[in-house]
Amino acid sequence: MNNRRDFLRSSAVLGGVLLFSPANSGARSLERSNLNNNEEKKTRVLGKGSQALKVSTLGLGCMGMSYHRSFVPDKKAMIALLRKAPDLGVTYFDTAEAYGPLINEELVGEAVAPFRKDIIIATKFGFKNGKPAEGLDSRPEQIRAVVEHSLRSLKTDYIDLLYQHRVDPKIPVEDVAGTVKDLIREGKVKHFGMSEAGVDNIRKAQAVQPLTALQSEYSLMTREPEKDVIKLCEELGIGFVPYSPLSRGMISGYLNERSKYNPNNDNRPSLPRYHAKNVIANWPLIDVLKEFGDQRGLTVAQVALAWLLAQKPFIVPIPGTTKLAHLQENMGAAGYEFASGELEALTGKLDQIKIVGERYVGQSAEQTKK
Ligand SMILES: NC(=O)c1ccc[n+]([C@@H]2O[C@H](COP(=O)([O-])OP(=O)(O)OC[C@H]3O[C@@H](n4cnc5c(N)ncnc54)[C@H](OP(=O)(O)O)[C@@H]3O)[C@@H](O)[C@H]2O)c1
């Protein structure tokens, strides 16, 4: 299996070289055909020192295989996709107690069991009964109970990266970090992360248990983290993991104002950004990405992911998908290198587009203001 996997990885890398080498740039093509150079492009490091964690340049968001993306695909198909993912270079798998709830961890655990030791599993705690609608719960005893449950669901005896899903204002963040520190000491957890935490809480937590990663929404439709948290991550040596990097599928051209969602298993109908009039108003973003990609053999999603990767070397986006073709496409974005001036010119055009429609409303919005 390893030989086959190595072969497939090399093929994927070579595929990337052919796909992304500009025809008029012989020297750069030769340089890029060096497998060692490409090997470096396939991984990134989240966190520093004893908190450092080597992961694939893009991770795989597993949430949509069970939760919040309208349909729930056949389990066998998702297990096959998850087992194929390492062949495409994926080593970081992102799940949470809340996805399902509970069933997404079970799916991931079953799928990765044959190669568990070779990959990184990230999961999250922090909601009452694992259900975001019921509110937050990061009491230390609850964190411990969730971790025990996650370990069983994931069929493993350690969690590589454990995130607090949302800051719980009732529990001092130092107590949360202290509980995770104890779990690390006990060997049940290897690294600590937070999701959608603000600068003050990140600093307070970092003083107790240094973080490996901050996971927050970041995409070409949600650039708020550029204001302060990405800068703080750089200062403190914390990795940054953009979730919903394709804005829940919108930054691909695959969705449009006529797209239909299942409101019983999808948060998009409740989010203004996915309402038809806002989708139309935001379409110039897709136009700019498409124009850039059309000239370079890239899809809209690939340009969007390559742009995120180009912002900082400690950024590891985790696009979610239920399709092998989309996974291949998304992983291919890591092979694109912006030529001198190209990124700045693209960013200049993107900066002129005003995105309309809030990303969250109500309780979800409140939970991200921490
Ligand atoms: N920490 C948090 O609070 C939080 C919140 C939300 C999500 N997350 C994590 O982030 C991961 C990703 O977020 P997300 O699923 O919300 O958003 P996303 O990755 O921006 O978008 C996923 C959607 O895009 C579609 N898609 C993916 N690649 C595509 C491509 N190349 N072309 C066209 N469509 C494509 C997928 O549909 P198909 O299945 O049809 O490809 C899916 O519906 C989740 O799985 C989860 O692990 C974390």
C-alpha cells in the first residue's frame, strides 16, 4: 500500500507540475520538476517548538460528509473518499463532536483506522450536548467527558489537535487551557487549538498552554482575520487554519442564486450571504477569480485556495468536500506559485469588491465575537 501511495503521490505532484507550469517559463518548469521542491510544498507546520505539528498544506474538512451541507452521502462512499485522501497528499482530517452531532467523528474514526498513526486528526469540544443550538459548554468536566467520547468515536487513544469550538464566556479561558494542558500531560491530547477566539482570549490561553492552531472562518468573502488575529498568530507562532475557505462552496462558481439547500441540515439558508440577492451582488468576486484562472488553467476554487496559501506560510485551509474530483482539484491549488507581481495585481482587484450579507446572525454571530 505504501509503495502504491508513494507512486500516486509522485504522480499527483508531477500532474501538478504539468498543470501549473506556464508554457513560456522553461526555467521555472525545470525548477518545479524537482520533486524535493515539491515535497516541501506538500506540507506546512502549525505552531512552533514543542507545539509544532506538521500537516498537509491543505487539510480535509469532514463536516459536510454528515452535517450542514444539505445532503448526507452514502457512508461507504465517504469511507472510500477518506481512504483515498492520503493518496492525494491529505494528512490533516478535521472533524468535531458537533458535526452530526457525534456521527462525523465515528465516520472519520472508522475510515482512517487502517492508517491512523500516519495522519493528524483534529476535533473540537465546546457545545452543550454537542449541539450548537443548545449553547456553549466548556466546563472542565465537560471537556474531559467529550474527549473520552471522541477517543471512542475516533477509535484512537490520542487526539492530535483538540480545539475549543467557541469561547465560552462563563468559563475562564485559562481553565479551558489548563484542562487541555492536563489532557496533554496524560497523553490523550497532543496539541491545543481554539476556534473563532479573539486576541485577548488567545493571549490568555497561550499563557497557560501554548496553542498550535487557531481555526477561524477566512476566505475571500470573510477577510476579518486579517485585521488582528492572523497578525497575532504570526507574533506568537500559532498556525492559522481557515475554515469554510470556499465560503461554504460559494467561491467555486458551483453554487448560484438558484441553488437550493435543505434547511433541516444546512446553515446556509439562515445566513444572509447565501440569499439570492446577495449571491448576485457578490458575483464580481467569482468573475475576477475566473478571469485569473482561465488564463492559467486553474478553476475558481483553486485560485481562491492558492490566494489563501500565499498570504502566510503558516496558513492551512481545510476545504470540505464529498467528491473525489473536488478533493483532487482543491489539493492541486497547493502547486500554484504566484509569479512576481501577480498576487498583488489579483489582490488589488479583489480588494475593490465589497462583499455584502453577514456571515453569521443571531446566536452564531454572538458566539464568534470573543
Ligand atoms: N471551526 C468551526 O467553527 C468550523 C465551522 C465550519 C466548518 N469548519 C470546518 O471547515 C471545513 C470546511 O468548511 P465548509 O464545509 O463550511 O466550507 P468550504 O470548505 O468553504 O465549502 C465546502 C462546500 O464547498 C463544496 N466544494 C468543495 N470543493 C469544491 C470545488 N472544488 N468545487 C465546487 N464545490 C466545492 C462542497 O461541496 P461538495 O461536497 O459537493 O464538494 C461543500 O458544500 C468543514 O468540513 C469543517 O471541518 C469549522
